[in-house]
Amino acid sequence: MEKLAFREIETRVETELFIEKFYVTGGVRLPLDYVENSKTVGVFLHEKLVAGYMIVTKPGYRSLMFVPDEVKNSNEFFTNNQDDMLEVNGLWIGPSIKTPREQFKIWFHMARNVITSRKKYVLLMSNSKNRNIQSLHGLIKSVPIYEGAPNLMIGDESHETIKVGYTTPWDCFSCIPKYWIAVVKNRQRRLRLKMASRQRQLARA
């Protein structure tokens, strides 16, 4: 079986492909300059881009940008230095990733990059369409910052409702056993649904 290959995306062509893949999965087209200024990791299988994620380590975080000013002014979290933060974004897993082991490798690789970043806080933003980031929120003990309509500037693109929270790198890494359990359960659920659908088709035949 071909092994997954992880490497940082640096060329314009691969960056644009990453943006397009995330758009298909998450429903939002990330700005080119935002992606280029991030650590963008591509996951390759048979030399094809099949998954990826972004680690943003410099201020200009999209998750905080979308939080309304009244929340920023009232939440003590915003008194922290943004240089002590990182943002996980752009997480997508394509249909070529089929096994729990492959999914787990992606989660583990991302968590390892987070823990070695030497940052104090990890920012997470999710929406109803991107189930991968939603899974992160569900597995990690994230502290909620804001949930509601995003504070959009002209030309910005996002969903009608977002959820923004933060956690610590260690919490991300310590949840690795939960990642494995979650991907296995998700695989079992899909198999049960597939088997039930097949049984219904046979019953109607």
C-alpha cells in the first residue's frame, strides 16, 4: 500500500490547488496571500494532493478577524499577545483517504506540528459545513469565544454562522487517543449505513 507523504506546500500552483480543494470541502475560498503566509501542509498519495491543513503562526488570524468588536472589547482573552497564538485552518480530508489509519496519520501530523510550535494558545474556527474542524471542537476542550454571524469586511467570504474558540497545544496533543477512537467509530458508522442501504435495496428487489 502506498504511504501518505507529508510536505509543506510552497509553489503557487500547489497553493492554488490547495485553496480549490479546501473550497470544495469547506465552502469558503481562502485568500491567496493568507495561505501563502501560513505553513500549509499537503498530504499526498500517489503524488496527488488528497488532504491538507494550515498552521498560521503570525497575527492576522481569520478566526479573530471575524469576531465582532463588542466581543473583543469584553472578552479577557483579547488582552493576550497575539504572537503567543497560532491558528489551525484549511483542514480538509478528501475522499481518497479511506481508512482510519490514514485519517489518524493526518490528525497526528497536525497535532505534532501544533505542539512543537511553542505557542500558548491554539485558535479554532468552524462552521456547519466543515466537519473536520467541527470534530476538532468536539474532541478538544476548547474555550468558546464567539458563536454567531461573522464580522465581515467588504470582499471577505465566510459562512452565515461561525464558532470560534481556543485551546492549548498540549490539549490538542493529549486528545490523540480520542482522534483514533473517533475515526474508527466514524468508519464503523459509515459501514453500517452502507450495509443497511444494501439490505434495503435487496428487500425491494
